[in-house]
Amino acid sequence: MTSEPILSVIDVTKRFTVGQRVVTAVDGVSFDVAEGECLAVVGESGSGKSTIANMILGLYPPSEGSLIFRGRDLPERRTLELRRQIQLVQQNPLSSLNPRRSIAASLRLALDVHGYGAPAERPGIIEDLLAEVGLDPHLARRSPAGLSGGQRQRVAIARALACRSDLIVLDEPTSALDVIVQARVLRLLEELRRAHGLTYIFITHDLSVVRNVADRVAVFQRGKLIEFAATARIFEDPGTEYTRSLISAIPVVSEEEAALRDSLARAGVP
Amino acid sequence: MTAQDTLDIQNLRLSFRNWSGSVEVLHGIDLRIARGERVALVGESGSGKSVTARIVLGTMQETPGARVSGRILFGGRDLDAMSRTERRAVRGTAMSMIFQDPTTALNPVYRIGTLVHEVLKRREPAITAEEARRRGGDILREVSIDDPERVLDSFAFQLSGGMNQRVMIAMSLINEPQLLLADEPGTALDVTVQAQTLKLMRDLVESHGTSVLFISHNLGVVREFADRIYVIYRGRIVERGPTAAIFEDPRHPYTRALLAAIPRLTGGGIPEIAERSDSFLAPMVAHEEVMG
């Protein structure tokens, strides 16, 4: 990690108008994302974690506050270059991949939009991408329906990587997958991060995944950032009652883990 | 032994006819649930766990192209020997099911109170609306809903996912079924809500003496719920035994992979696990069972 953050979120608030009511989805949130780290963003549904991600991606601007990417304000209208640098992998690849388009065509579109590589080289780039995410090249001609859930998610990851992005927002990337497939995709993500110096914002509600993949953790509750610390610290000494309640809900598979979980859950109880 | 079992599945096979012949997806499943026992059936998507529940419920048999063979004894009675009407009468009364996503499982155009009344009518056709409302209120209180009156007057979409899940649990138990089929209950919910509902469900089935077939893809979720576990892989049971034995002494390569794949709260990173392996097709391992 270098001292210069790749992204700074400064006093960001987002309000939505729902009918007559104003809902504050994100409420005065500030944090930095270090270059090359995996930052986990955790919280329950409605905590504002996806709203933060959508603002980082430029789907809508903050109501207040600012987002600084590599020292410069992220504009409301993103340039093509900024969109190339910040990419997204969503939870369900069945809805994030076009069902009518072959895998090769979906990847090709990303390259074409960003003008990445000379047109004649693009088929070769696609082949390399598939190899990099561990997919057989003969799958390229298939449509998403012809792939398993894990393979589809690998395609979505390949597409996010296609144009050598720097920051990838992973929105529950493995929660729709079987546990063995999840483990394999998590390992792939880790290898890719190391190989390309990527930065991840990893949105999830699964704290046992967080424990094993994240460098730091941001805990959100009802639009507020209530805890932000190194992963080891969160799991040794959770600082808020809410974080403890999240930890206490983790399903575990061994006595050792159950003992740790129960001691952490009890830690704050007087 | 068999006469006391709530459910006894013997050599269950399921195949689908298609243009080239037929494809078998369940290759002879044997599974037993004693009275009041909580049994988990764990496997990945496509392993055959959900279709097994649907066969027990009797809905799979009505699917065009599906061919089911084997024997299913429910409380000692052969389900195949029952008429269609008898089977329908069993569903929702002696046997009920909870689905993964509670919000889509509840009919959005009726209030919860009406839905509860409908369920009660399956067992007692003459029950009055007032009586149904009183019984509905009682069972909603049992699932820790503090203001049952408001919930009975609400539509499913007006309630949170966790609240709908509780309503589903309440409705599935209101007719005092002998068997509850739970297909990944709460997977669509937040972890904290899921943990709460699982605990609630456990307490409830324990106090009512209900037998449960709990279907899940994650061994971690069933550890604190099930008495016994069956691990299913590609239409075959690969390991079965008491919950403690499965977790402390997993013997089948697939069960080991399934356990190793779960990220640990104690850390240590994500291990390298093969997605497919010939060893996963090894013969079934059965642990010694101590039956009460």
C-alpha cells in the first residue's frame, strides 16, 4: 500500500426523494481506499453500501461531498477514460451479461467501446483474458446460458479486467455461487489483484469471506460509516455492538471458530 | 423402526425424458427421518437436493417428462399408493414447505390474515374468520412477532424480508405438520436475520416435535440446526451421519472439499480446492448411527 490513496470519499451524503419523503441513503461518509488494497464494505441491506458503490461508479452523483480519484475530483459526467479505470462486477452474472451475446462478443464489446488494442489484436486479447480467468477458449462462442454460475462470474471478472482497469467494485461477487465455486472465484480474484496491482472495493454481507480476503473493513449501518479498521483488528476487537452482532451471526464449521465467534459476540456485553 | 419414521425414502430415482431418451438425475437415494428429527440434505446446485424435496411434496410427479421410481413412506404410508386427492390433502396439513425467498412465496394480492385463514381451512374447512385470526395471532406471537394484528392486516410487500420469513415459518407450522420441508430458508435474507430465523425455527420445531428436512448448499448453515446430515453429490448420497461426525470426521472426499471451501472465521486464507474430482464419485460413507 502506498501513502497516496487511489480514492477518497469525503463527507459524502446521498438523498433520494421517494414520493413525498426524503430518504438519506448515505449520511456524511468519509474514507480512503489505498492503492492495491482490498477494502471490504459490509452492512445489511439498506445500509447504503450499494449506494456508495454506485456513486463511485458514477451512476449518480452525491448530494453533498466529493469523491477524489487519484488526486482529482470525479466529475458527474465521467469521461471514457475514467469509466475504463473504474469497473464493476455484480452479484448475478446471469443478469449482468447479455443473454443474447456470446462470451467473446461481450468481451469484444468492452474492448471496442474503450478502443483497447488494435482491432486485429482483439481476438487474441480475448483469448488471453479467458485463459487468465481460467476459462477454456472453446467456451468463447457460447452464450451465458451455456455456462455454469462460476464460469459466468469468471466472464464478468474478465470483462471488468478487459481494459486494464485500476479499481474494481465487486458487489457480492460470490454470494450466488456454491461454496466450492466461491472458494475458487475468491482465489482467482486474489491472484488477479496481485498480478495486476488492482484495487478492490468488495461489497459483501459475508464476514467469513471478509476475514480471509480483505485488508481493511468499512462497516455501514443505516447510511453511516460506523467502523473502519484493519481486518485483523475488526476480528480481534470489534469496536461496535453492531459489528459484534454481525460476527455473531456467522455460520461456522468448527468448535474453534464457534468459540472465537461467541467470545467476540460477548466481548461488548457488560 | 420404519413404522415410527416420519419419512422413509427408498431407492428414489428421478429421470427426465427428452428427445434422445432419458436422463437420470437421482440415482437411488435412501433417506430416513425419525419422528421429531431434524435432517439436513446438503449439496451444490444441480445435485438433486431440491427435486428430492419436491418429490416428497408430490409436485415433481406432476411435472411433464419427469419419471419417479422408488418408495416413499410417510408415517408408514406409501405416498404412491395414495390417490391424487389424498396426496393433495396431505400437502399443507401433515406436510408443509418453506421456500428460499419468502416474499415471492407469499401471494401479494391477499393480506397475511387471509392467507393464514386459507392455510387453516385446509385442515379445518369450517373454521371461521375470527377463529383463524385468533389462531394466526397466536402462532405469529410464537415466531416473535410482537404486533400480530398489524401483520395480519398487511400485504407481504409491506413487510420486511425477515418478517415475511417468520410469517412463512408460522404458516408452515400452524397446522401442526409431521414433516416440514425447508428449502434454503433465509438464503435471500441478511446474515443476521437468517441467523435469527434459523434459531427461531429450531426452537419452534423442537417444541412442536416436528420432523424437518432442511435443504442447503452450505454445511456451515446446518451445523447448529441438524441432528443428522446427508451430503448429496450429482444425484447420489455420498456421506451420511450424525452432525458431529460429519464435521469432526468427514470421510468422503466431496464432504471434505465442501467443508474446506467454507472461509474460516479464524482466518488462514482461501484454500485451493478442485471443482471436480474423480474422488468425489467414490462410494458412500455411512457413519455409525446412534438412534434413540
